[in-house]
Amino acid sequence: MNARHIFLALALFACQPALAQQVEIRSGEHPDYSRLVFETDAPQAWTLGRGPDGYLLRFDNRALRLDLGGVFDRIPRRRLTDAALVAPGLVSLRIGQNAHVEAFELRPGLLVLDFRTGPAPEDSPFETALQSAADTPAEEEVPPAPAEPVRPDAPSAVDIAAQSPSPSPEPPPVRLPIDLGLKSGLNPSAGMKPPAAMVEKMLEPEIPPAETDPRVAAMRSELMKQIGRATAQGLLEPAIDLPTQPDPGPAETVSNAQDALPEPGQRAEDSGQAETQIAEDHTPSDWRNMRVETSMDRGLDTLSDDSTLAADGTRCLSDDNFDVIGWGGDRTPGDLLAEKRSALLDMRDATDPSGVIGLARAYIAMGFGAEARAVLAATATETPVVPLLREMAAIVDTGQANHPELFDSQISCPTRAALWAALARPKLGDLSDFNRTALLQSFSELPIHLRRHLGPRLAERFLAAGDQATALQIRNAVARTGAKGQTTDLTIVEAQIELARGSDTRADRKIDEVLASGGSGTADALALRIETGLSRGQPPSEDSLALAESLAFERRGTASGTRLLTLAIRGHGARGDFETAFAMLAHHGLEGQTELSSELLSELTRSGSDEEFVREIYMGALTLPDLSADTEARLAVADRLTAMGFQDRAATVLQPLAPQGTPRERLVRARLALAQGNAGEAKQYIAGIDTPEANSLRALIAQRQGDLKSAADYLGAVGDAEAQSAMAWRARDWSGVESLGDPNQRAFVKTRRNREPADLTMDPSLAVARDALGTSEIMRERLRALLDRPGTQP
């Protein structure tokens, strides 16, 4: 090696950048702030200031490696909503509304950022604007990237778009094949503007607006670079088969556009302009000049015709992907399996992917979902159609897909995909765009055994969604198969349809028919019987509950077993046997089911005896550590405890509830506060509630505070005239008693008012004395009548 080579090696070594230092980034959530920590081995110079969407954090050492991928693993996107690296050493921190950041160094090399709620302090040094990465010279940010390879046959380069200053230098622009149809390099569709017009003098050149967010320029640059790379590699091709649009003159274009627009509210056929320039134009409505197709689209043979679009614009899966009859659904299993298994291997004894797919489809057509999935897993075949086959096999085997999102929006398609989209999820969602015709037609095409197998489940889902018409049509499609189609599952569906129609007697007969058969449908029929009775307010019999418990034990660990066990617990509660119901709840570990526990507590509070209620509150249900009860159940329990005089226990029951401010909650808390002697607090709870229940409570509060006149007025607002009269009597409101009291009270008030006191300045005459004596006798009789009347106290 000569001296020249040594000199070049040293020069290259000196030009190598220093090893990038990894920054450890941690995050944590606290009650008052969200914290972000940047830790390095050595102290780093940094600057924090305002940016376009929040704050910008810049490190002077731009060789730092900042990985922000795990920032939001431990903190919510509330105070800090986004964190992104927009340039080497420059971090963009987007914050939520009414938030600010405070920064400090805990020690050298440990930078702490606290994101707090509220406005920033006036003397905060971090509220000044920080120069973004877009404002710095590009050559200082990142070294120039190597040029992308360009195909030899690519046309000459032109500017793809008018670029604003970006944080990294742009590679030389590449003319894409989609630009081949441009008539001029100044075509506006290429993102370039024509020269400025000449109006008597040269106008000032346009200055592009400053970039508001450095991430926009970075994203645009990256996007154009990736498009150029894909074009150079042949991954993007021009859609030359799309029809071109004629280029009319300016005047013709304006006139045609104006003529093509009908008056508001006028139909096109009524305007007499059905054939216009726009109507005759065959260019796609979205003006695309390229077609995007993935390997999944090619493997699934997704149609590109506009007629196979779902309601939300999603492309529908092809009918060929669900051709169960074509896969051999109508053939004998022996011949079909022999043919498909023989095609598993090619002439070199290697697995043939097409043979694997054919065998999996045959298994699905015969209803063997587990076998289809086993074949796909054993052969490790991975083609674009395999994920769809796995989900179809899961539907056939378990009644629902493992990944139902594959069928999203397909239920509105006019293809066979609508049927499998309805089968993919256990519950149907929005049916406003549901394509009933396509689903029923596809279901009727299924082989008899698949209709018998999938029909009852599908009908139940439509019944649960409130679509009785579709459920009945599915039932009819199964019943048309004859005696083979009349299974116990179908009979249960027929019972559910009769229940939805309101024909309880017919439904009960069909349920009894399944129960009497003693077949595999007994469990579902019994569950339907108990569930229907509970909805009618009819407690199940002891024999039904015993049978439900035994069947639940046989089917433990399954959805059917859990359903029967839940219904048995609900049945014991409906029969008033709360001790057994709560004991079963705790024994089987179901106390965490909020809906079930809340139903039992509400039923206990409503109909349980005082002995049963107190036992479960102090020794049973509410002592379970994992008991989960909703707000309504806890409010009901606390209200009854307050009425029984157990205020402390009622307060304990309400303690886990966060105040929600509902009228029901405020009334319960007001009664508890009044029972605890806090009349003023109780009055505040029901402020603004204008209901009879609230007015009755206000009457009690006023009575407790000694304001009997107001208490009588509140009772009058409720409409309880008897209680109002009694309260007016206690308040000595004689005018109120005279208008509302009973005859004895009104007579007493009248006698009291008419009696005139004797003049004590002169000796009373015999007539005056006799009159006073007679009046006193009448007063005694009125008082005796009042005292002898039962229930004189309110």
C-alpha cells in the first residue's frame, strides 16, 4: 500500500460520523402531569420552544438516536397527544387543549418534560417560538441520500410537484409513467404552474407559503421518494386501458358544464338534458389514472367492477371464493376426498398449493371446518386465499370467524360474501345497508347439510337483531329440505319466531316438543323455556331448575353450560330463594358478572324479606370481595338500608360509587343525609328536582327543620290533602285547616273563631256567663270529637 492509499484511508476514516448515541426514553402518568424522560450517558445541550402544533425539542447533538415508539405505552393521549421525530435531533411534541410543558434537568444527561393541564406560567422560558427543522439549511440536517435507480426506458425527469422547503434534500425527481399523457411540462395536473400572466407589466412572482408543519414536508418527500422507487422497480404501471377524456376548448367546457347542471330539485330526465358532455364522458368518477392492486386482491380474485362495491365503497369479495357447490358440496364424500387427496402432491412428491386449497375447500363444503384448518396448518400453505379459507372453516366449525374483520362491510355486497359476513360475527350490527336478496340467494344455494347446520344460528342472529322477516325466510329455506331439515335446532328457531310474533302458546308447544324428545336440543330448549318465563315474570319450577343445574354440570366449560347455570341462579332468585342463588353465585365464581349480580341484588331489595335482606347485606352477598354491582343496584340497596335505619351501612354501600348527579342518585343520597341528621345537606341534594318524590322529601326536611307551614305546602304540591291538613293542624294554620280539614276540625276552627272573649272591665251579666258556659261546652265537644278520631297525627 503506497502513501496515497494510506492518505485516502485516513481521510475516509476521519469523515465517518461518530457513533450515534441511543437515548433512553421513558414515560409515566401522574395525577397532575404526564412525564417524559430523555436519558443519555453524557450531558446534552437542548432547546425547548413553541412549534406549529405544540412544542419542539431540539438536541444540538443530531447524531442522537431517538426511538419514540413506546412513549404512549404508559401514558394516555390526553396532555401529550403525539410525539414524532421530524428531523435528526428534532422532536415535535403535540399537546392537547389547555396544556403546557415544563422542562428541567434532574442531573446531567437526564432531561425531564412534565406536561401539565392549564395555561403556561407567564415567565415560562419555553413559550417562545423555536426555529423548526424546515427553517434550517437542508445540508445541515442529514447527509444526501444515494440516488434511486432509474429504469433506462424511463422518460426525462420533470418536477412532480412544487415542493416547499423540507427537512431533507429531495432526490432527483423521476418522471412517472402516469405522466406520459401530459401534453406540456406545464400541465397543472403535474403540480406545476404556468408562467405568470403579462398585464402591461411583469407581475411579482408568487412566493409559496411557508410550511406550517415540518412533518408535512417530510411526509411529502418520503411519499414521492417511495413512488419513484416503486416506479423504477416496475411495481407501478400506467393504467393505459382507461379511456381518455377529450380536451374541449375553454368556451365549450364552460358551456357544457353549465348545461349539464339541472336546476335545484329538477330531475335529469325532466330537464331534457340526459345526454350532455359530462354524461357521455366515460372517465372514472374519481379521475384516477392508475389502478392499485395488491397480491391479496389477485389471490382473492376481487372484482374491479363498480357493481361489486359495498355500500361504503369497500370492494366486495368475489363469488368464486364462496362457491361451495362448485367445491363439491353436492358430491359423495368418499369420491370427493379421494380426488382431492390425490392432488395434494405433484410429480416430484412436493406439496402442491393448489391441491391443498382444493382439499381444504372440499372439507369446508362437507362441513368439516376443523379438518380444513388442520390441512392448511399441516402443509403450511400460505397463499392470499388461505386467510379467507381459515375463517370460513372456523365459521363452519364454531359458528363464527376468528377474525371477523376480514368480512367488514361485506354484508351489503350483492355477492355471496353477504352470507358469510352475517355468519362471521356472533351479533349482527347495523342492518341498514344489509343486502337481504344476496344473502338469501346464497343461503339457498348451500348444500342441505350446511343449511341444516348454519341455518338455525343465522336465523337466531337475525331474530336478536329484530329482523323477524329474514329469520323466517331462513327458516323456510331450511324447512324446504324436507324431513332431513327438521332438526331440534330448527324447532327452537321456530319457537323463537313464534315468541317474536307474540304466539306464546305455539312457542310453548314447540319447546315442549324438543324437551320431550330428550335429544341434543334439550339444553337449548330448557334455556329458552326458563328465559321466556323470567321475561314474563313467571318463576321456573323446581324441576326445571334441577334439570338446568344437571345439564349445566354436564356442559361445564361451554357457552351452553354457562347459560344454563346463569339461568338457574336467576331462577332461584325469582323464586325468592336468595340464599341458594347467592351461594351458587359465589361457588361458581360468577360474582364478577355485573349484570347477573346486579339483577339478584335488585330482586333481593325489591321482594326479599327483612331477614333475608339483612343476612345477605351483612353476612352474604355484599361481603363477597369480588362482587360487581352496577349503580342502580347499589342505590336500591342503600335506599332500603336507609329506610330500615342502617345509615352507616348504606353509606358504606354507596362509597365505591362516583357521584354522577342523576335524579335517582341525588334522591337516595338526600334521604341518607336526612337520616344522618343533615337536613341542610339533604336539601342541597334535591335542589332543582321537581318531582312528587322530591317534594315529599322536602316536606320531611321542612318538618325536621321545624317549618311546618312549608311542609304542609310541599304536601299540597304532592296532592296528599290528608297529610297536608294534618300538617296544617300541627302548624296551627287555622285558615288551612278550615279549607282542608275534616268536618270536626273545621267545626272546631269555626267555634274558636266565633267565640268572643268576655269584657273583664265590668262585672259579667248572667246572660254573658250563660253564653260563655254554652260556648265552652261546645268547645269541649269539638275537642272530644277530635281526640276520639283515630289517626289524628300525620
